[in-house]
Amino acid sequence: MGDSYIILKTTALKNGSLRHDIHYWIGKDTSQDESGTAAILTVELDAALGGRAVQYREIQGNETDKFLSYFRPCIMPQPGGVASGFKHVEVNEQEHETRLYVCTGNRVVHVPFARSSLNHDDIFILDTKSKIFQFNGSNSSIQERAKALEVVQYIKDTFHEGKCEVAAVEDGRLMADAEAGEFWGFFGGFAPLPRRAPVEDNEKYEETVFKLLCFNQGKLEPINYESLLHELLKTNKTTSLQERKSASEAAEKLLSDDNRTKTHVIKVIEGFETVMFKSKFKEWPQTPDLKLSSEDGRGKVAALLKRQGLNVKGLMKAAPAKEEPQAYIDCTGSLQVWRINDKDKILLPSADQSKFYTGDCYIFQYMYPGDDKEECLIGSWFGKKSIEEDRVTAISLASKMVESVKFQAVQTRLYEGKEPIQFFVIFQSFQVFKGGLSSGYKKFIAENGIDDDTYLEDGLALFRIQGSGPENMQAIQVDAAASSLNSSYSYILHDGNTVFTWTGNLTTSLDQEVVERQLDIIKPNSQSRSQKEGSETDQFWSLLGGKSEYPSQKIGRANESDPHLFSCILPKVHIALRIKEIYHFTQDDLMTEDVFILDCHSDIFVWVGQQVDVKVRLQALDIGEKFVKLDFLMENLSSDTPIFVIMEGSEPTFFTRFFTWDSAKSLMHGNSYQRKLSIVKGGGSPALDKPKRRTPTYSGRSTVQDKSQRSRSMSFSPERVRVRGRSPAFTALAANFESANSRNLSTPPPVVKKLYPKSATPDSSSAPSKSSATASLTGSFDRPKSVKDGSELEKPKQEEDAKEGINTMTSRVESLTINEDVKENEPEDDEGLPVYPYDRLITTAADPVTEIDVTRRETYLSSAEFKDKFGMTKEAFSKLPKWKQNRMKIALQLF
């Protein structure tokens, strides 16, 4: 407390540059000379690093959240000072001093050990020799109590070597409670605390009046202005090191003269301004971020530390090369697609489910094997020229699908041209045509006198071909004009049966392979003529209306930036959405009572805790939309940025990769305080032997088995047709989701998740080891013993006109699903089962059979028809591995 410290935090950013944050911390007993010296030395340290660091003045007890995030869960300043005029406080290690701490926000303060220190609003920690007590004020929140338990754990590990009892005392609990009685005994017995009226959350967020002062020739001069504009800052002035030191001293004096003891001082340099600084101005121009190269920055940091006698080995390691975006999703699952039409959705046949129109909206449902359960992604896709009415319908119907499965599916909203890599590897081969087929789109263009340019197979059309390979390739129809060409892409041009392929000079052999594959889809039976850039025929240019200039640079996509996590203060009727950034976040920051947003610039993730109210869950997508409009980081977020809504317990790998993730944590019962209390106390049932979730890099395919065994890649062989079927148990549930007049229009994901991995068992050796405290975090829950445990979850409200018998049907499907798991490696016995023709058993049947086990469609075939379709007997089929059985069933539309 009698010293000052300088803390340098260097972060390697994804764009290859380094960011420096320098904090100088001033203890409450630090002399004025020493605090002033710390400020000047901070300026010198910044200059040694290239003059691009952000500098923060930190006062004990009023530190910034960013500073506190370096020292989780808390800092506990010690009395005295090092090598200073202050006398050291000698600590007798043989005796444990009983101390009382108060937790307020992210800060922990040592307060006098007296009853008068206690109140109803805060949380207090009493550290005694044999037991640590946490006293929860009656007005404190669950989240505050949970955070305080992290401090209890820290005190337990740091000052008690992890060997002491922990007790939680609730404000108002009388002496009848043994632990409460023991707690109050340290204060001479129980006595009621004075009660203050709770402060209502009726803050008025008024605009703060800012003052702008210019440091000129050693003096601070106020600048008068009507509106705080960027132009008021003189950007053509180069400041010297001495000027920066003097300005720092002037800022310290300004605070001292005004007796502003809790004001933060943050120093920024042009081109490296913080979001907080830029947000104070009415407008801030979009300028490219200046970068300090990682090599230059590492060299400066290394040289600085070497002079201090510190080991810098490893600091000069080169920054990793930029990698292609990875999907982090298994692409061997089951896909279904619906097109929106007249406030309803129409299921597309397998052959058409990857063919979208820019004037239409679509819903897709993708089921795929996760690490320890089946995972589901339900999304809506908006074409660039789709109408608002269809977009609203798509969101509404997709949200109902998610709600019908108790929010256990990930929901996403996507716009044409802004699709994430996950979307492309799910569809693998994807085409976007001009025009639209929906009645709403047709009506709109008719009413507005717009020509209908909907794609015709025998008409004139030009397609830009893009992608990284057979499992990620797209054909996008563009205007049939030479200006639509680009040297970085290949194209397909057709007019009736006249077909050309055009290859830009900047394309690769892989691009040319993708063109051939897309040609098999768009014009499978036509002979094409190859055109290379610079040697085109007159007929080619004639179809495009003549030659013209065209670009050569590849179409850019939003790059993934360093992730930022925000907690959401849910909006009231008259208050806009408010958010707070969480620095250096971990999985433990995701509180089950709250909503959080992870911003990666290229994608926005909205995480919703299990304890969040159902009404708020239904607004999660709207919260994401509001965040995009807010653009908190001032990164010029596009309104078309993909948004993913993720429910706690259903986190996909492409979300968990941003954390060191333990999937067992989301399976614990209770609120965040109860969960952490069971960890700190070390009680509950033994932890399951459950490794942390892996985050493998799926490059558009599963890494679990060989590609030939599991891949759904498009086959262009005439003898083989790729078919995507419905996943087990979903067809039976469809009848409960759709209207009685339509059939096979939906297959919502299962109510119950698979309990065991569909893929190989994760390698536990690759997972980080758990601490003793974390190892017990699963102690408050047991693995479900049957699929029906899912019924304990909160059930969504059913519509009044829902069909009778839905619960019976669901129970039956649950039973069928678990039976498949139990008997996964056993031959199926069809003795006594009725026999049906093949065309009634397939997933796309016009007149499907009802009341059958949809996971065993093949067993209802006659022996003769089975052998005709599968090329083997039922007995031989039953001896095949399960994955091989499923692969054959998929090809025959029986999966």
C-alpha cells in the first residue's frame, strides 16, 4: 500500500500486431513524489516501446476493470512498503490473523474486523484460522455471491494451503443455524444490522458534459466547442517525449487541485485510441488501424526486459502465419431445408436443398454428431432481394422450431453474401440463383413493375464459382455482363445448351476443379468450352454483351478479429441495451442467470444461461440485432453480420474454441452461486470421469473416422447419387409440429440429446488437467439414467390447438432413440414385423407408412426387396459396422 507499481501487458493480436497496455498502480499510502515518478516512468516505458501504448493511472481501491482482470480473482494489497520510508508490518506466520474483507463489484477491500463494517448490500468474507465464512448481504445478487466465492477459493488456496472449511451465511439467518451462530460468535453474538432502503434501479443516463483542454507550452488551455468533434484534435502536431511527460504531470496536478481521488487517467496516442476515448466524440472517422509489427514490437519488449536482467527466451518467436478460416463443425450430419412461401414453409427435396434463390428466404436444420451428444443447428437465410414479410416468417418459424426442442438447438440468422464457413461446409455444394419462387416475391415484383429475372435452365446465365474444395464450393449467379468477371475466380456461362467455362489468370488448379464439379450440377449433360482469360472467343464476349473492364482482386470477407465478451444488462422499456466488457474472459464468466455476447467481428454469438427467463430467451436474437446496431467496439459492424444464439448446455465447438472449455460445468444443477459453493466446499457426489471438451479443427470433414467412411461429400459419379435423409426420431416428431394438412414439412430436432459420443472417445490425455476444486464441479449432478430425464427441463408452452397425444408420441420416440443406443452393435431382429414396399418406407415417400420405428426402416422390407436394394441379406447387413449401415441407409433414403 505504500508503493507504486508499473505493469506492462503485451497482447499479440490476430492481425499480427502487438498491443501494449501500461498501468501504473498507486497504493493509498504512496507518497506524492513516488506517484509522480511512476507517471513519468510510464511515459518513458511507452517511448521505449515505440510510443503506441495506452497508459492507465490506477488508484488503490478504484482500479479499472481491465487492470483487475490481470489478477483474478482479486488483488489484496499488503500494508507497508518495499525499500521506502514506510515501516514494514511484520507478519507472524505461526499465528493466523482473523481478517474481514468486503467484496464490492470486482474489488476486495480489507475492512476493520467489527460488526459496524457489515451491511445488507455487500458480501463479506471472514477469514479465520480454521474456517472461511462468506456473509451474503440480503440485497446482494446471485452473481455477486458467486464471484465472491472465487475470492473465498483464492484465500483458501493461498493462505490455508487448500485445507480449511468454508461456510456460507445468509443475512438474516438467526443463531438456530450452526454456521450462522459460529459466524456471529466472532462478533460477540447476533444483533440485527441497521437496514437501509434498497436503492432502486431508476438511474437516469444523462449525457455527461465533457471538457476538452489543450496542453500548450506548459499550460492547460480550455477549448470551447458546441459539439465534441474529432476535428478539434490537432492531428498534425508531433509531440516530444518531454511534452508528453509534462502533460502527464499536468493531468496529475489537475486531479490533485480538484481533489478528484477516484478519477481514472488514460493516455492515448493518435491512431491507437481506445474505444472509450473515441466514443466520447460525436463522430469518429473510419481510419485503418495503425500497426506495430510483431517483430518490431517483440524486439523492443525483449531489449527492454533484457536490460532488466530478465529471461526473454521464447519472446522472439515469430507470429503464426495467417490461416484459412476453419469450420469447427462435423459435416457428416443430416440436413433439411425449407423455402418460405405465403407465411408457411415448404420442404425441399434432397436434390434441390442446396439451390437457393436471391429473392427467397429459407430455413435449414442440420443434425450432426458432437463430442458427447447429437447437436442441432437451425438457421434462417435471407436472399439479398427477399421481401421483409418472408424474412419475418422465416425467423418466426425457425424460432418456434428451437422453442419446440426446449431451446436445445443453436439458432442462427444469415444474410446472402455474409454466410459463415460453417454454413458452406454443411451444404458443401451451394448455388444461389437470381430471382425467386415464393408467392410473396412474385407479387412484390409485379406490384413494383420489376422484371422477373428468375433463373431459367435454358436461358442466359453467368455464375461465379468460389470455394476451397469439393466440400466447400459455391456457384453464385451474377449479371451476365463482362463487368461481372474477376481475374481471381472461374465462371460458368450458358445460353441454352451453349456452355462456356472461363478461368481467371489468378486462379489455381483447385479453382478449376471446383468449376468442373459445379458444371456437373448446373449443366450436367452439356458439353462445355473452356476459355482462359486473355484468349476468349468472339462468341463468349458476344453472350456477355461485349468486352469491358472488370476487377482482379478477390472479394473480401470480414476477418475474424480478437474476441470480446460482453455481459448484457437487459433493456427495460425506456432504456436501451447496455453492455459491459469482460476482459481476459474465461468460461466461468458465463453466469447461468445472464445473457452474454461474444463479438468476433465476423460473427456474433449470443449465449443464454439456463436460468434466464423464457421471455428473454425468445428475445435473444433481437438482443443480438441490437448489439450489432450499437457497434460498441466502433468496428463498423455490418448489419448483415451472422448472429448465433446459443443456449447453455448446447454450445457448439465453433463457440467453445474461444475458451478452455469444460462441458461438464453446464450440466450442473442450481444457480451460479450454488454451483460454485459446491465446488469450493468440495462436497456433492464424486465427479464424473469426463474429459474436457476438445476443440478439434474440422476442415469441413470429421476427423474421427476416415473420409471414405463418413464424408457426405458430393459425388459426381453417374452411378452414385448422394442423398441426405432425416435423422432418426425426427420424422415421428414432425407430425406434432406441422399442421394437419401438410406432411413432411418439418423435422424438428429431438427433445432428448444422445447420452454417449457418436464418434470416438475424446483423448483425455490431450485435455488440460483439472485443479482439485474444478474436479469436483460435477459433484452436484448425476449423469441421466434414461432419456426421459429430459422431461425435468422446463417445457415450453404448447399452443392451445396442439394435437392430443403429443406427449405419448414423444415418449415413444424417446424410447426408440434409447433402444437404438443400447442395441447399437447388435443385429436387428425383424421377426414378426409387418412388411411394406420400399417406396412407402423412404424418407421422401409420398404416402409414408406410419406407426413404425423410423430408426429401423430397412427391417420392414421383405427379404427379397432388401437383397435387391442392399445387395446382401439382412443377416449380412446386421453384421456390418453401424457407420456402414447408416451410410447405405442414407444412400437408399432409409436413414
